[in-house]
Amino acid sequence: MAPDDQAATSAASTPEILLQLLKRDWPDARAFLKPDRLAILIDRLKALAGASDQADRTEALRQALPLLDPLPTNHAVRAAARQIITDLPDVPPVSELPTDLQLWLANPAGDRPSTAEIITTAQSSLLKAPTFTAAEAGLSSTASTPDLIRLVDPQGEPRFPVFQFEAGTKQPLDVVVRINRMLLADVDPWGVAYWWLTWNHWIGAVPAAEVGRMTDDQLLEAVAVLLGD
């Protein structure tokens, strides 16, 4: 097992870690699985990511993990799966499947997804998060908003992820504005949205879901780690 594999599985594993490892190692992992087993695994992974109920997540994971048993015992994916088995009663919510893994599952026997496919799928996934139109956010559709993540949907309309705003007043949240500036949301809004709306290993959660739960300093520290400050 490579050093990074050991680091990934040395601590208690989680469904999110398993999904990230599957994303990375899919071509290798699938080679050890017969077609019928692979088909069931794909179905159970999709069910795991789509389940909002604790019991449904646990059941989907319970069914998925043994399907990875044909992998070598020292394989990073199998090691992560075996660690999760010991903690099945408490399966945390799983964010949307990693973009690369979505593409692998859509075409499990195919070649590695192209950069264009990954970008298109990632943008589609990000737009599934709750967003405001410019009018809903109290903004002009043509106004400059460098401190806010401003995505553009397939119809060319600007969309502003809801987590950026205080409930009720719809005022931009200070910590979000500060982090958006640090990550250059005006230059790379999709990249900054991806940071906010996908699983973060350092935080152990999706950053946008932790706004108001974690302290501002904790969120800012996570960004500092990313930037190497």
C-alpha cells in the first residue's frame, strides 16, 4: 500500500473517504469485480449518496461494503471498507458523489473521464445546490458582485448559492465574503463553489453546511490550510 493510501485509511474511515478512494482507484478496483457484483455495487453507491434517512444510508452501505471483498486485502479501497464495517450503526450523511465517480458509475467500463466531462458534470452538480436568482438575492443581474459566488446556469442566468446569505435578511455573511475573497471567487466562481459545496477532509464536512455551526475562525483556518498560509 502506498504511503498516501496508508494515511487515508489509518484513521477511522468514513463513507466520504471510501467514495474519494473509489473515485481515485476506480479502474483498478473494478478489475477485481465480476459484472453482476459491479452492477450491484454501483446501485448501492448511488443509493448511499441519495439517502437522506439514517436507516437507508446504513442499509445501502451494509449492502455495498461486502461487494468489495474480492479486492486484495492491502488495497486502499478494501481497507477503507473494512474499517467502516465496524462503525455501521452511525453512518453520517453523504454529500453528492464526487464528480469523477459519477462519471465512472455512468460508464463503469469506460475510459477515464475527459476534463470537459468532469467540468460539465461538476457544474451541473453545483447548480443542484439551493441558489437565488439575482432578483431573489436583491441584486441586479448585471451588478458587479466580486465578493459573492456568481454561477451562470445553462440559460445564461446568474445564480447565487443560498448559503452565502443570512436567512431572512439575505445579507451576505461576513465569513463567506471573507473566504470568497481569499479564494478569488470573482476569478474562479465554480472552483470556489466546489470548495464550499463538496466534502472537505480537513473540516470533516461540507463547508457550506458548517456556516453558523463552526466558528468563523475555524472556517478561515481551513482556507488557510488550503492556501498554505
